Amino acid sequence: MSEKNNVVKKLEVYALATDPIHIGTGGYNIGRVDNTIVRDPITNIPKIPGSSLAGTWRYYVVLETLKDIKDKQPDWQDIKNENGDTIGEKLENYDWKNLPSSDIKLSSWKRFVGNQIMRIKCAGQDDTPDKNSDSEENTGHCGHCIVCKGFGFSKRDISWQGMLFFSDLNILFFPVFTYRGTKWITTSSRLKEIGIEEEAPSENKIRTKQGDEGHLNLGWLYLEVESRHTFCNEIKICNKQENISFTLTPEDVIIVPENLFSHIVNSNLEVRTSVSIDPITGAAKEGALFTSEAIPRGTIFYGEIRIFDKKGFEGLEEKLKPLPKDKELEDALKDSKHFYETLGIGGMTTRGFGRLKIELIP
């Protein structure tokens, strides 16, 4: 499924939810739960939007970079006194002059010359978009580091789309309770997205590895087992076993009809009830009970990230020089993805939600 041409490189993204995932819609709804999660408007199936993935990853690349270089960055005045007509040229000419020889092994992407003026505000929303990128009053996005060049920025004198394009993370395998233990449901169309051809079952029937169970419950649904599925002796994910640390066996997987997938997923989401505490009495506050839904832990997602090599754009605008290489951006993503395993994504990450284990496959 991965492909590479001269200008666009695609990375496959597989993610395992190790906590329930709550990407909220941003408001309260009257209905089954108060705090609902984002769904695909066509299929009504929950997902992790690409914007959520891009925003958190931008923050995590900044954290990963600054933990190693924040004490080694030169003063702004030293950069200004360097030779060059633009800040970009001055950064290239300075080129980490003050970096100790003991740090020469620092990853090449962390030594990207623009990172000499990277700051924590290069993550998140820019608070000074009305300032020029080379202004001393520019306290927001610097416009020069690998994060600003990779994820994009907008200043008064120049705007840049970025070089990283994130797709939504869609559910590939979804865990459901059965009387034979937890199984993961999927569909033939979802398997086809990762390069696996498998025949879809007939209407209101399912396919399992054994194929002889007769009937099997998927949550509250009780469905007839039609036949065996034949794909993969071990789904890790199939021929990418050496690159993915989480795995399913064929016995864990059930293929369901396309029209039932959304119903089964939405009937088996986690719904958590919470209440606010009255600080005076220490008891539950009256009228403050609320519920939140989440994608359950154990769900496996699939998506992709495309890296657009824009080296050819450097000649169009001097202020864009230099641009990072696609390999440097790929390494930055790989070296920072571990933050999803501790800090997570989405809402309520301080209350048991949000952690993901992510694998990137070129």
C-alpha cells in the first residue's frame, strides 16, 4: 500500500487504542449521551480526524526537539549578527556554531538549521500572525524551524501550507464482546484498503476463521456464521509483521456485512458517566451528572500521512530557504510518536482516555 514517487511519499499509519478515545464534537447534545464523538457523516462511524492527528503531532515534534536542543540554541542577537540577507541565510551560516562536539550525534532532523530559533509556541495557534517572520517582536510561530516548515505557518510577510498531509484515522478492526470472548470485526472494504482481498459475507451473516460456530453474538446481535474467511495466517498486519508491534490472530477476526458494521460499532461504544463534585460539601453536585462516549480500547485504526517534497519551491521565495528533506520529516514523526503512548490524543486524557500506540510504515 505504500508508494513513493519523486515528490510525494506516503506513510501508512496503524494505531492501537490502549485507552478509550474521545474526540468530542465540541458541545452537548440531547440524546443517548451528553458528550458525543466525531463521526464520518457518510457512514456514521466514529473516527479520529486528521486535524486532531496533525495538531497533536505538531506539538509532540516540538516537545521531542526542544528536550534535546533548548539549552543549545544561540541567542537571537548572535543570529542577527551573522552574515546573510535573510534570517534563513543567517541561520544557515551560523549552523549550530555553539553546539558542543559531544552533541555531534544529535539526529540530523534535530540539527535542522531553522531549529536554532524553534520555541514552544511553534506548536499550537500562532499568537502573533500580524508580525513578520524575521521580526524580533515575533513571539509566535518562528516560520523557520522544521515544525513550521513541515506543518505550516502564516505570518504577515509570508504564509506556508506545510509539507505534511494527514488523513483521518478510520476504524479497521473494532473489538466486540461475544460468548467466545472478545473478537474484532471488520469488513471486506476495510481490508481492501490495506491490500487484503476478502469476499464479503451474505446479508445478516458473518464469516469467522473456523466457520462452524453455527451462530455467534456480536454484542446484542445474534448472527449466523456463513463460512470461513481465508486471509492471513497471522494479522500483524499480514505481510508487514516485522514493522507492527501489535497483532491479531485470524481466530480473533470476524468479517461482517458492510451494512451492519456501523450498527455494531455504535452499539458497542464505551459510555462513561461522570459527575461534578461540590467543593463545599465534597459530594456530587446536584444536576451535574453527564455522560461521555468514546471509542473503546483495543480498536485498531488505519490512515496515512503524505510528505510533499517541496524543494522546488525554494527558488520561488527566498524566505522559505532552507526546506527540510522528506526523510528528516519522516524521522521527526517516528521519533516523536511515542508521546501518544503517554500524553495521548483527544479529550479527558487526564482521566483515563486518549492513549494510542502508533506504527508508521513507509
